Amino acid sequence: MAFSPMLALYLTASRWMVPLANRKLASRLADGKEDSDRINERRGIASQPRPRGELIWFHAASVGESLSLLDLIDSLIDERPDLNVLITTGTRSSADLLGSRLPDQTIHQFVPLDARPFVESFLDHWKPDVAVWTESELWPSLICETSARGIAMISLNTRMSHDSYKKWLWLRGTAGALLGKFDLFLTQDRITAKHLLRLGAQSTKVRINGSLKESSGALPHDEKEREKISAALETRPVWLAASTHPGEDEIAAEAQRLARRAAPRLLLIIAPRHPERGPAIAEMLRKSGWRVALRSEATEPDAVMDIYIADTLGEMGLWYRIAPMNFLGGSLAEIGGHNPYEPAALGSAILHGPHVANAKDVYDRLDEAGGARLVTDAPSLGQAVIELLEPHRSAAMAHAAWEISSQGAQAAEAAFVEIIAALDRKAERA
């Protein structure tokens, strides 16, 4: 296995990172980014006992990654009823959203910061049989200490953008040493596989598997809420601007202005990527003359509202079901795009901007199949909305997107097989 002086230096320094890590936690706590009742979890101090028996540890970077694991976790527990699952994330929003959705025998904890004493405390307590990373987070102390304890490590749903790859090229030796700790990489696409190989991953450990998000179930929703909102809308046409970032709300509002020339009763629902931006978006739109209401203020869309701000967590399944078409944000702003499988699985036609590097392969497939369409600015977005107000057009597009989203069952099946095999190997060694 490759030796990296830079990695060795980092690991040595990480033993003395506790004061720095505590200052960082204090700052994040002051900014409302940490849960004061669970802050010690970030120091590797567990808030729950470790259950007896086999335990799989999943680490997910954020909300989308953690939700994509839930169906897989259900399948694993169905296969092994005595199995326990630990899932770690680093954000309060992911913890809040997972709280009501975790399968039985599944525990959520916040991942410890990457100071060696915190990491050691975490692993001493949980003693996982298998560790599964999702997407592309590489925390050196966490990875190296897990590997040093002989815990099988699988990188699932692995994705590495070109920008991340270029950054890791400057630390190629460190990257190669870290990648060498893993037993298997199941990548989302060929681009990621090539990046991993060029950074030093062994070819026998890299497999193109597709995205777990593609095979995850449809986002949940409250059917009573859907019926209530649908009744309030009556026959009003509606479209959705989902997971928007600053700058995209203004573009969506201008597109709404253009589209209403063809459909005066058209309603725009904006669901910002970060719901806490809701009040600021509403204030900005009201200054421009729009009639706006906020979901967080317990209001519902009515016959005269122009724009409705869906500034709540955990309700995207509701909005995708209500809107026959959506603009998926993070794509006109230079963010890299967001998960298109969620609207595709729920029959909502997809419009997106050019900045979709985070899932370029998927967007290319959707565009080619006619399930998604590229827009570049407010006029092109407004024109696309006008065209998709014709039900046969939006329905055909939504069906094409759904067909793409339904092709991913093999990704979850392959992950399931590899995790079970890793558990079996651990049992044989015991």
C-alpha cells in the first residue's frame, strides 16, 4: 500500500486537533449549525448504547445521500433480522429529516470531527462490522483508523466531480493512500471510475454501478395535504422551481412573469434548497410586486396568489406530485445540479440549466430520452413552461423521465450483495 508523507503528517497532527476542533464546534453551535443537545456526538461520544450483534455503519454526507440509503437498509434488515444499522451524517437538517424515517434497528448519530481522539472514541464504542461511505467524503483520520481496525470498507454511490479530481491531483500520493484503504468502490459513473484509477485506486476494486438515488423509492408525502392543496388550487395550472439557490429565484419569477402572458392564472411554487431563505425570498418578491405566501407561516395557495414559497423540510414529495413540471435548481447558478431522480420518479417533467456537472451522465440520459430539457435563462425557462402547460407534452416528458428513473434497481441490488458478502467474510474470520 502506498505511503504518503503528507498523510502521515496529517494523522500525527490530528492527535492534537482537539482544541481546534472544539473551537470549530463552538463557532458552529453559535451559528445554529449544531444541535446543543447532541454536540458530544461530534466529539465521538455516543448518545446511545451499541446494540448487540452485527452492526453496519453507513456514513452519508447530507440529506439526499442519507435518504437514498433507506430502502437499502430495509432490504438488509429483511435479509438479516438481527442486523443493526448505524447511520451518521454531519448536518442538523439531515438529522431532522431522518428522525421520522429511520427503519427499525437503525440509529442515527452525528459523525465525529476528524480529530484522532474523537474518531477513536467513536470507533471504540460502535465497533462496526462493515463501514460504508456514500458519495465522495474522504476524512483521513476516520478512514485510516477504521482501516487499521480491520473493518471492511465499501465506498457506495461514489462520485467525484472534475473539480474535486483536479484538487486531489495536487495531493495524488495522499489520495492514493486513502483510496487504498477501501475494499471496494461502487461508482455512479465512468467519469468517477476514471478519476479514482488515475488517483491510484486499484482497478480490481473499482466497479461502475450507477446511482443508488436512481433506485431509491419515491419521496414520501402526506396524502391529506396533497388533497387539501389540490382542492385549494382547483383548476389553476402550477409549476415548481425546486432546490433553488440565490439568483435562481429571480430567474424563476421572471419566467413566471413571461409565462403568465399565456396563462394568467399560473401559480409558481418555489422550494428553496435551503428553506431558511424563504422569508428573504418572499420579501424580495413582494418588493417586485408579487403576491406571495410562505408555507412556514401555515398559509396555503389560493385563487389570487402569484408565488408560493415552500420553505419547509421533508415535503418535496408533496410538491413534485402537485406540479406536473419543475425547474430543478442548482443548475442555472453554478452549483453543479441536484438529484433529478426524485422528480423523475414522481412524474414531474424536468427543466434544468447548463450547470449539472454533479450528475452530468444522468442529465444527458434524461435529455436524450426526452425526460428533461435544457434552459439557459428566464426567457427560455418561461417559454418551456408555456409549452409544457399543454398536458400531452408534460405527460410525455414526465413518462420518459420516469422510465429512466426506473432502470436503477441493479445499483441497489449490487450494493446489497456486496454488503452481505462483507458481513459473511467478517463472520467467517470471527
